[in-house]
Amino acid sequence: MSVSPNDPDPTRTVGVTGDDLRARAHRDQMHVRLLGVAGGFCLIFAVVAIKLSIATVIHPMAPEKRQIAPQVPEIPKIDPRGSLAGDFSLPQVHRASIVDRNGQTLALSLPVAQVYANPQELIDPKDVAHKLKSILKDLDEQETADRLSRPKQFVYIARNISPQQELAINNLGIPGIYFEPGERRHYPLGRMAAQIMGTVDIDDHGVAGIEKYFDKRLLSDRRPLHLSLDIRVQSAVREEVANAMQTFQAIGACGIVMDVRTGEIIAMVSLPDFDANNFAHATNDERFNRAVTGLYEPGSTFKLQTTAMGLETGTIHIWDRFSSVPLHIGRFTIRDMKSDHFSPWLTLPEVMAYSSNPAAAHIALDVGGKKQSEWLRSMGFFSPVPVELPEAARPLVPHQWGIATVMTVGFGHGVAEPPLAIVRGTAATVNGGILVTPTLLDKEDPANATTSAPGISPQFASGIQNAALEQSVEDDTPSSAVDAPVTPAGPRILSEKVSSLLRRLLRLDVTHGTGRTAESPGYFVGGKTGTAEKIGPHGGYLKHVNISAFTGIFPMNAPHYAVYVMLDSPKPTPQTHGWTTAGWNAAPTVSKIVSRIGPMLQIFPDTEHAEQIDAQMALPMHPAVPRGVRPLGPGNDPGDPRKAEAEHKAEKEALKRAMAERKKAAAEVMDE
């Protein structure tokens, strides 16, 4: 039977069966599904691509902190004004950085690594040592090979290697070589404030200076520790003190700048110094902080305390006169270095301006030994200066306060104090009478917890009013025009009126006295010179070897800052005409410092009103005696050492009689 090609019956198609048709339909269905799935994936990839383009190109997003904190430090922010300076820290270090009051970094920790080995896992110790030597140039190859050959499981190879060295060693692929994270303290400014910074040991614990004093704080709180130092001022003071030390060939020197209102130390320099990054190789002399550890006889700078003590207790007055004739006590004679221009009797302004030793001794005798020792104790001169440095030394003071001690201490001999104690005492006399606590912490930083100093209970907190002084000191000048009010925190030592008078006396020393070379035009510097013979290593004074110092305040019409300079054993030069006293070396150094740091501290010279201000602060060399008042002087000299010695002997005799009577009474009781 034949089939026609036009036959309408499809079942009659040659070679096509029902199974073939069903398979074809199934394949078509699968193609549709695959196309649908492919279209879905294309849509998903398109969406992802668009989102990625937005997130990375069009509107890129910073990674979340939790994503990158374990690996890299925080992304720095744009800070053109430098307000964030000092707040940058690496997450892999633990010790906080130290910065100055402006955010300049003084100390920070850098990430390093310690490389060690397990010798039992090493195949060829000599080959390992040779490969390590190619990266660690200071490594002793033979010694390292010997140590790696020992039957141990742990051997240190090198400490404090850099991240680059760590990566290079890791790339060697040596089995048995391992790393542990660490940190190394770095001081970016090297010698700047090295004695203040101190250092840390191999375990990152402070062993000296600020690093030691605030060790727990630096390890527990990662916020930068803000110091009161202004590194710009520190640099200027260091440069000027170093120049003076070189010019006058001194064996050591120090300089201090302190805010008399807050006690904040703006600069503290001790020379010679050292690179803080190389503490281990510094000599003892370089590590020695002369500002707080060095003990020196203050010399005539202490006459300010003698004068303040006499005025505050009401013992002396501005118009009183005191003998400048040499005093003899035992085999010693108290005299002035140059007294040919002195009158036999000097008024109080002349005593300060000419710096007379016998006159200061008379004032001390007028006050008396008991009040003198109480005064010095209340001023903190019997205790270490309460500052945040563990190296602060305890002063050397006499155990017995006899008549010789009273006189010599009156002009700055017989006691040894650190320079910072002198600066603190001077600040109290000019800031309105408040004894501030020196500090190396920036008080404007709220993160700094205040460190309270040992309590001081001054005997003279209430002050003694001097009615006669009120009439003569003002000299027709309103007191409000003399100085600006200050409100420092601390115990009151002096009345404001006595403090105002002392400011004018210190200004007089610069305008008409031994401190003329400390003048800096427009800054109205006041201060006091101090020269003391140096004590030798075996005791006794070294003739012609001096400690020269000048304590300055500026501006004296509104005291803000104290500037102190001390030179240890300066030599005479042709310019000083053979003199080594403070007026020839320390005082002019203070003048240079004031001129340089004034603008840094936002204090600018006022030359326009200089004549008016000086007229307001002027003090006559011979103040008028109020009517009806008998001044101290010829015929009325309670500070006559002969009288004082007689009184002292009488007291001793009375004490002996009392002791004898007590012994006699005790013996009678025993007999009964």
C-alpha cells in the first residue's frame, strides 16, 4: 500500500513516532526554563553591579570601624588647624602618647615585633642564622647559630624589629621562626625636655620622669597625656640657656618658665641634657635634672622671702632702715661683695635694690628664728616640691635654728633648695599671696585628673594688716592701677597689700638695682639676683666659684609668668669685667628669654604706655616716715646681733636652769 504525500493523516508520516514528539516538547520546556534562570541571574548580577558602582564609584562609603580596626589604624581626618594633633594613635600599641599643651607629640609608642625561634623545629641552625644576618645587620651570626643549636624550645633572636624586617624574615619561610607583637617608645624631639620625659624599660614600664610618675595612667588610658609644656617656649629657653652656658663656660645650667597664677610649668630646661631615645647611654650628669633634683644655696634670691616675712608679720616697714656694716659671728664675717657705694644704714628698697647681706641678716634677726623657720616651712621650703616628677629632691635645711642660722638663711646661705622651689616661692609673693602648686599637667585639658599636692597649712594664712603701710605704699597711686587682680588656687601666705608692695620692690631691683640687665623693653620685668658661693665636694665654700641665678617676673604690673635662670660655676669674661655674679650673666639671659617667649605666650611689649606704667609702679628709695612713727634704724635696732646673741644666751641659761630644777625635783622624788 502506497502513501500519498498529500495525505492529511499525520500519523502516517514516515519515521516520526509519539515518543519523538514527547522528547522534543520536553527539550523545548527545558530551554525555556534555562533561559528564565539565566535571565534571573543576569538581573541579579546587574543589580549587584549597579550597587557596587554606587558604593565604590558614584557614592563611595568608608568601611565600618569594626571591619578594619584589627588590621589598620583609623583613617586620618582632614584637620588644617591642627586641632586633632596628638590624638592619633595606633590600635596595636597600648601605651598612650604624651603631648604638649598645643598637641605636639613628645612621646609615642611604635609597633614593633620580637622574633624568636623553637630550635627543635629548625633543620639547619647555621643556615638559619646566615639568612637572618642578611636582614638583621646587627645580629651576631655565630652566637645566634650557637644559641639555635641548644636543646631548647624558646630562644629570642632579636627584639624591637621593624615591620619591614618582620615581613622580610617571614618571607624567608623558615619553619620554627615566630613573631610576637610589641611596641617601642619613641621621642620625636630627641633632647627636648628629655629629663622631664624620662624613659621606659624593655617591658614598656616607666623608669624615670613623667613616664614613671604616670606609668599606670599611660597604660590604662589610651588618650594622650597633655602636659603644660609649650615646646616652642621650651626650645627658646633651651637655646638661650645653652648660649649662656657656653658664653660663660658654666658646667651646668637650668631654666624654668612657670605661670604664677596656675602653677603650670611652661618650660623646664636642664643642661647638659641627652637624647631621650638614647637614655641607656646618657651619663649621670646628663640625666640629672637640675631644676628639681639639684640642690643649691639660693643666695640673694632668698632675700625676697626675708623681706616678705618681715612685712607680713608686721616686724618691718617700707620706711625702716637696716645696718649694712659687716657683721662678725665667731670666725666668720657677713659682708657685701661691693659696699663702697652703700650707706651704713639702708632703707628697705635699698636693701633689695643693692642686695645687702648684713641688712638682710638684720631683718631676719628682727623677725626671729622661730617665725623664720615657720615661715619657710609654710612656703614649702622644708619639703620636696610637689611636682609630677619622681626625682624631686628633699631640701637641705638646718636641724638647729641658732643665731648664726637665722642670719645666714636671711640672705640665702645655710639652706639648699631646688630651683623650682625658688620659683614657687617667688610666684607666691607676686600673685596676690597665694602658694600655688607647680604642675606639668595642662589644667585646661579636662582629661587630666588633677593631682593634689601634699597639704600645706601656712602659719601666716590670715595675714597681718599694716595700717601704716597703707598710708605710704600707694604714694598717690591708686592700688588698682598698680596691678591686675589674680585669683590663683592655693593657701594664702601673704596679704594682697604686701604682695603689691613686693611687686614694686622687685620692679625696683630691675630699674635701679642689681638686676638692671634683666630689663626687656615693654615687658616691665621685675626680679631678684642671687649669687652664692658653691659648696665643694668635701664641704666648705669654694672661693670664686659661684652659683648665679636670677628669678624674674613679667609683666610686673600684671604678673603672669616667672622666668628663672641658673648657671653653675660660670667663668668671668671681658664683657663682665671679671665678675661672675648673677647681674652679669643670669639676668641678661632672662632678658633675652622674655623678649623671645612673650609673643609666644600672647604677651606683647607695651611701649606706648611704658612711662605711665613705670610711674604707677615706682617706689622711692627713701620712703617718708609717717608722722608719729619711730622707724627702725640708728638707736632703734632690734636686729643688733649682740642683742640677739644676749637674748639667745639668756634663753639657753633659762633652759639650763629649768632642766636643773627638773633633775633636782626628780632626785628628791627618788629619795622619798
